[in-house]
Amino acid sequence: PQPLSPKRQMALQATLLGGVAAATYIKYVRQLPISDVSSLPADGKIAALAAVGSGLVLGANFVEYLVYGPNGSGPISRVVDFMHTALGQENRRKIVVNDWIEEYNRLHKSEDASERNSMYSQLVNHYYELATLFYEVGWCPSFHFAYRMLGESFSESIRRHEYYLAGFLGLKPGSKVLDVGCGIGGPYRNIARFTKWDITGVTLNEYQVSRANTLCKQQGLDKTCRSIQGDFMKLSSFFPKESFDGAYAIEATCHAPERRGVYGEIFKLMKPGAIFACYEWCLTDGYDGSPLHKKYKKQIEEGDGLPDLCHTSEVSAALRDCGFEIIHSRDMAEDPNQETPWYITMTPALNPFSQRIQFTRVGMFLTAWGLKLLEFLYVVPSGTSKVQMMLQQAALGLAGGGSTKSFTPMYLAVCRKPGPKK
């Protein structure tokens, strides 16, 4: 068993103390009003003081959780950070949120994906300029899914999912590794701590590069991992060929307009014998083209900045066409021993302390109108509520695709570049 953290030890002690105090105090309740403590015998007074003390400790722990959370960032601090960042986003980034979301929505109105494919760079950049802040505040710095096994917390499952993928690369500390489509670097910071690799992440969006490098410096990891801005369809134009000992992509290359394009670029940068491992967003054999499945597919594409979703078989074929040898592939959403499937976090629940409450009708209403009120008060940019509505549609599509098994965000493909390993 893992030792309890100091915070959990304090919470447990306060809970036990409160329980003992309450049990001792109960026997006096029938004889005396609770307010008349002075007439209690000595053990009753001690019990009353213990009950008050344990209540204060528990209250302090709860306030600490709201502010700092289990990982240094609680609900209150995340909301404050969101409002502070959102308020200055337009001036710092020289964008107009409402105009960007309108153009983004225009690209997704057509059922034909050809325009989205031809303008994928603009589509993806618009999407992440608008959605990154929501992701970081409402999800975590690692922008991907994971199922949970028995006893796992959300953050533990996210890290396990990352470490599992990294394990396939089989590299020693100091190896040079490429993270393709790194977001704000949540996965590569976790992996760098775990493996001691030298990791370079690539993302198309300038804001994500800046945010990732800021977090790397804050966490003392700027010497071992960093982000650069670039189009992963043109990787060989800014990296030397055969310059990486391995590469991985976590739910990122789904943004490519054509998988062979991005896989071919990754292939060029890898040394012979090196491993590329990825988690892919794909349609599964469960996708039947029915109106319901098409609706989920459209919601996922529209809410997640995707040109077009492809089938798992197309991913495998594209990897082979680019020269990779596929060592192992499977849909990890079908793995056994799952306690919580990956999509459950986006289904409605009435627990007010869970993010799932936002997907209830009441939660959707309050979130939408709360953001509109903040827009009216100029606390957040105009158009913020439209971005949130776009992301909610994505969640509905993802939950639907996951529950019907017509979609997976974790098609695992482990590939090797032929040749003797250098």
C-alpha cells in the first residue's frame, strides 16, 4: 500500500477525531441542549471542544482543496486563472475571439470535408487558440483521455496512459525523442520526469508553445523538454533527417488532413530501428454509418477541430505505406479490467463536485448563461460562450461515440522504422 500524503493524513486524523468526539457527545444530547456546554461534565466539555476543533480542521482542509486542489491547482484557483488569462487574451494574442469562433464554425457547416482539409492549418490553429484555456482549466495539462482501473484517480490514469505508451520506445535516459502535436506539454513533462529523456514537442499553435515553455520553466524541466512552433505536415523542413531516437503522438495526428503526410514526415526524422508509438482518434468497426453515428462523428469533428475522422484500418494502412513495420496495434478502449471507461467523464451526473455536472441540462444552462453574463460584464471576451458551446457539443459526440463503440480515442499503433538500430 502507498503511504498517505500529509494532507490525507491530516484529513483522516480530523475525521477520526470528529467521529470520536461526536460519539462521546451524543450521550449527553438527550439530557442537555447542545448550546449549554458549561454544565457538561469534564469528558463532555473535552468532546465538545474536540468536535469544534475537528470541524475547523475539516473546514480548513476543504478550503485548501478548493484553492490548491490535490496537485497545486484547485477549482477556485483554476477559475481565477481562467478569468485572468481570458480577460487579456485578445490584447496579448491580437485576436478577436468572436470573429475566430464564427470563422471556425463556418468551416464546419459543410458536410464536405474538402475545405477543412485544404485549410487544416487555419482550422487547427483557430481551434486551439480558442480551446486551450478551457482544456487546461476544465480538464488538465494533458489533453487526452484514459480509462481508469480499480483504485485509480483521474490524474493517475492519465499518467499511466502516457507511461504505457512511452514504454514501447525502449530508450535509455538522455535519448532524443519527438512529441508530435504536444499541446501545452503535459504528457512530455510527465514522461520526461519518468524516463529522463530529452524531449522536443511540436505544436502548430503559438499560444500553446508559449504556455508549454512557461510551465516547463516553472517546473524546472526546461533543460530536458521544450516546445517549438511548427506544422507537423512539414517536420523535415525544420529538423534534420534521422535526428530522433524515437517519437510518439498522443491523440494529435487526427488533426492531419491526410495521415500519410504526417506519418511520412515522422518516418524521415527517425533513426533506423527507432520506434514510433501513437494513440489515434478513429472510427471503429462499430461505426455503421447510421444517422446517429454520423451525428456523433460530426459533433466530434466540429467540437475538436478535426478535418475528417478515419477508420482504424486506414491508420494502419497509412503507417505501412510510409515504410513503418507495425509491431503491435489494438483499440485500448476494449481493454479488460476497466473500472471507468474513458468517456464516462463526459456523461451527465448530479454530483456538484464533479465536472460531469456541466453535462446535465441544468449544468449546460448555468454554464452558458454564466459565461454570457461574464461577457456582458467584460470579464471574458465576447464569443467565449460560443467556444464553450462548441466544446460541449464535442463532449456529447465523444460520449455518444464511446458508449456505442463507434469511435475510439486510443487506437494504439506501435511501429518500427526498418534498419539496424543506431
